[in-house]
Amino acid sequence: MATNNFKPFAVGAGANVTAQADYEALAALVSGFTAGKASSAQVNKALRQSTVLASVLAQFIANTTGKDVLDNGDTTTLLNNLIAALKTNGALSFLQTANNFSEIKSAGATAVSAALANLNLGDGSALPVGVPIPYPVATPPAGWLKCNGAVFSATLYPKLAGVFPALTLPDLRGQFIRGWDDGRGVDINRTILTMQTATSIRTAALDYSGSDAAYSTSLVGTAYSQPDSVTKTQPTGANAPNNSVLGGVLADNAMQATQMNTAISDYSVWISVRPCNISFNYIVRAA
């Protein structure tokens, strides 16, 4: 065991020292002892105050570094050993900026997770509360909720309530997210978080003008609903049915046919369209 030469003074039971309250009221605390005699109890108190701290500090150096702490006037060695003790103990218990706080990492995954949580820097914390992200697992991680249209508590999730004041999560099950138009004119008359139904096309041909009458000079067309856009200008890159380049067409061509409005009397078939996709679980940061 390393040696510690620095011993505390007057620490025994019933030691002859001035009471703490009397010592704090002593004028000599400011001026020091001057002319006359100081009582032995007062001197002992002053010595104990300094020697106890010196002994404790020296013992810390000895215990941490395993080196002797000698009362030989070698202040350079004492200082170097103190710095070494602080660094050694700090590697286990304290953060050091010189190490970029690597001590937390060295303490293990649990310590890293707890430290991040204490700083509100847990998983996904770089994203603001209310941001939905696609997640590849059915159960969201801590601090996240499914975007399933559920009602949530403003008491439990006050920041989330600031984003969704109606206290209802968006229902993104089976849905795509589309960028808000915000005045661009591509997807007009939309506000944030509004639902938009899919574009649908009728499978059976229909009179071009939508007439439901039965007659033999009908012009064939295709009915649709909820188009993303409608234009009477031929789009750039339009192709003919055989995949050749479509020349400029100023007006719709038409096929003439007989329309029978009773051939299928009890229903009409409509299909909606969608892009190729992969399903993810949309979750939202709640806290």
C-alpha cells in the first residue's frame, strides 16, 4: 500500500479545538493571529482545517495512483501525481473534454442510451416532434407512436399536441404522403393533412359526353374520377398505342359504336391506380 505522509491533526474524540460557530466568528479568520497569544484550541482548529483536507487529498493520490505521497517538499512530483490521479479516476467516473466524452461510450451501451435519454437525444431525436417516418417493424420504439388515426393525450405528449392540436394522429395506414402544394399550382385547393382519394377509371366504355341513352352513333370514351390534373394540351413525350411518338393531335379522335345501356344493368366497375410500392409502418415522434 502506498504511503501517505500527510496526517490529519487534532481529529481524535474530544480534541482541543474551538467550536465551529466560535471559529467562524473569530476576527482572526480575516486578519490572522496578531499581537498577544492565541489559545491552543484556536490554533488547533486552524491546523485541523488545513491538515484534514491535505490528508484526504494525499490519500486520494495514493489510493488512485499507487504512489507514495511524501512530505519532502517536492511540489513538482506532488502536482504530477495529483494530475495523474484525477485523470485515472476520471477515466472511470468523470467526463474529460480531451477525450470527447468517450468515457460514456466506454461505460457500455446502457450508459450511452441513458445519457442520450437524459439529454433528450434518444433515437430519432434529430427529428422534431410530429415528424412521421417509415419504420420497418410493427412496434414503434420508445417515444414514438403509430400513425394510425388514434387519439393521444396532451398531458403525456404536450409537444405532439402542439403539432396536432386536435389530439388525433394522422392515419397513414395504406397511404402515401404527398408534398403540400403551398401555392405552386400542381395540387391546388389542398390544405395540410387533408385526404385525397385515388384516381379511378371505369373499365367499360361509355358515351364520350356521358350520355346514358341507348343509340348507335355513340362516340366511345373512358370515364374517370378524381384526376390528379386535367389538360387539353398534349403532354410532352406522348406516345401512340403502339409506343411510337404521337404526332400533334389538335382534337380527340373518336370511335363510333352502338351503346347499350342495359347490357350490364346492376353495376359498373371502376379501378383505382397506384405506383409500385413497398409497405412500411409509418410512425411519428411523440416526445
